[in-house]
Amino acid sequence: MAESPDNGRLAGRLAAVGALAFVLVVPPVLAQFDEMDRIFGVPVLWAYLYLVWAAVIALVAVIGARTR
């Protein structure tokens, strides 16, 4: 069974999102946000992690919606 070009592009885009997520949560990047400040009562590091998490989910949803 041959792989269609759409499946290859989808895999490439999802791999790019995974690589971006990995780069955004490596310790040197996380250290930039490890501060005592708070945003709306939430520590900056936790706010950053939730923002990255939500962005990755949104990117995967957009990529998945385009393939259907």
C-alpha cells in the first residue's frame, strides 16, 4: 500500500509541531520563565507551560482539520 503525499505532509507538519513543543520546554528555555512574579495569581512558569500546551493542541487541531 503506497503512502499518499498528503500523509507525508501531515507527518512532517506534526513532526515539526512536536519539535517546536520540545524546544519550548527544554530546561534552558524554561529557566527564562522561572521567576517569582505572578500573572493573574499564577506563577509565570506555570502560565508559560499552559500557554505552550494550549498552543500545541491548537496547532495539532488546525493541522488535523486541514487534512479532512
